[in-house]
Amino acid sequence: MANEQNQFGFGIETEHLLLNSATFKPLFYEDLNFERLLELVDAIPVADFSTDGFNIKPLHKIANPYLIEGYYLTDANMKPRMLLPKGIEIRTPIAPTIGTTISNLREITDRLRRCVSSAGYSLATISHHPTEFNFHAAPNYRRHDYWQWALTAMTTYGPDMNISVPDAMREDIDRESLGQKINYYLPSVVALSFNSPLVNGALWRVEGKNGKSFRTFKRSLWAPLYYIHTEPSLRFEFKGFEMANDLRDYHAYFLCALSMLLDNTLTGRESDEVRLKRLQNLAIHGLECSDEKERAAAVIESAEKIAYWFDIDTSSLKILRTRLENGSCPSDRIIETFFETNSLEETLKTLLVQPIHSDLTAPTTKLSQTLPAHAARI
């Protein structure tokens, strides 16, 4: 076994909306009970998954892959005293390969699906609550921007993708310019993941058309595309992608995130202000602009190069290439379904987490635990 300092580490957190299994009504904090949900998830057997590094969130009792997500109401000292649930978060243990991470996510998600099903709930995969959009509550942070972020997050659902890199590669990552690099390239790739065209029970209509991502339009004002954690060790958290109905998408998103970290031939740089304007425009129009398409193509090409250097399967990137060629994203399928059915409930049925099937396997990932010689070219 290679020393952990010479290994990559991958982990993912995903958030799921809960539906009433009988009516397919999307549920929110008025319909959900924190203690009941916590009792359900704490009873799911997960002893075969490591919980090393998992923190115990406020009001939770144990460290496990499941968290009740929502808005904390606090006392005068900003200490959490109650949680208003919005849904359930899944987090995977750190794994040395992307394939293992996706396989873990698939199994942990299926166990949650079966558990909540027994309680009359269904899991849905969408990136903004389809009927709730203007949540407001008393401040739970002293900083105004943190409070606004918490309010925004109450109605959004998304993946957080975490990557740690071997020690030998850390010094090659210019952390000062990484943000500008991500500003330039990643919004175009995030647009390929858009999965939230519903708001207030209908399609999001803006500027005379059906918008692609109400989540990105709203969260980009307050939340970053990535975050660097230094404790307990250095890791990079990518937060801009939207929830995926096909878990293979996450494999592709990890590869694109790796390209941001490791490919120094991606020389484009951009400010936070320009990135915000682009995200707002992309959220409405998608990849209509040729310049945005070129940036997305550059990242996909880079991701293929990174995958080649580390002997990683690239089949998941074909999904992104197809979307780029068609100028499409997952939101388009949701919009089409809503038009066909004229029903929010029928549309949400198509977004349910499905049982595991033997033919739905994650792409094989052969990421070396030690660095190949050609990695020096990155």
C-alpha cells in the first residue's frame, strides 16, 4: 500500500429533496420533522463504510454518511437550537479513486432510498426546490453574507466534490491564481450540469424564455464555485456543479475538477465580478455563446488529457461532449417533460432516485496510488 501522502483522495456530498411517495408533493420544513428524519437515517446500517474524518454536525448524534440538511435556528449566542429540514445529505468516505467514490455513493444512496421509502418518502434529484423559493428566517450567523448564503442554501440542492492531491503535486498548484482560473473555465462546464428549471411550481420564465438554472442564478450571488480547506489537511472542494440524475456525471465532474487543479496549460484567468455576470447569463441562456462553448470544450479536452496521464477511464466525459455538441443540459429534459405532462408531480416522478440495477456500474477508474513519471508534465 502506497503512503497516503502519495495518494489522491476523493469524496462527494450530495443533497436530496424529499417527496411524499403517495402524492409526489415536494416536501419542505413544514412537512418534515428533524427528530423523525434523524431517527430514520441513524438506523441505516453503515458499519462497512469508514467514518474517519466525518464531523458530527450540530443536533446530530453520531458521525455517519447521512445528515439532515436545513436551516439552523440559533440562540442569542448563535448556537444551534433547532433545525428546519430541507432534505437529506449523503457524504462518502474518502477513497483513492473516483470509481470507488461513485460506487460508494451509489450504495449509500440506495440504502437511504430504501429507508425513507419505508417511511412514505421518495428521494428526488433536482437542484432547487420546485415550489419553495423565498425562504426567510432570523439570522443564524453574525456575518451578513454568511446569513444570506444560509438562506439561499435552504432551497438549493447540490453536490460538493472534494479532492486532495499527493504531497508531491501540491507545490505545483498556484493557489493564488487558482480562483481566477476557475472563474474563467468552470462556469462553462457547470452549465452542462444545470438541473433546476423549476420554481414556484412551474417552469422558470425569465427574459421571455425558460431559464436553465434557478439554483445557479440565485446562489452565484453569495456562494463560491470552490473552497480550499486546510484542516485537518489540504483539500479542494468544488461546489458549483448541480445534482446529477445519472451518477456517471459525477465521474466526469471530478475529472473536470482535476483539470482545474493539475493542468497548467489552461492559462485563462478572470475576476470574480466577470464570473458572476457569466453565471447569471448562463443560468438563463445556457451554452448559447460560442465563447462559452469553447471554454467548456477546453476543459473537457484537458480532463481527457489528465485521465490519460493517470490511466483513468474517460467514458463519462462522452456525456459532457454530447451535451456540448447539442447545446443541452439536464434541465432541457425536465423542461420537455413539464411541457408534455403539464404536471409538476409527473415531472418529479422522472427525477426519483432509482433502485440499483446490476447493469448500472460506475466507469472503471485505475488512478495510480503512486505518481506516474509522465505526471511531471502536468
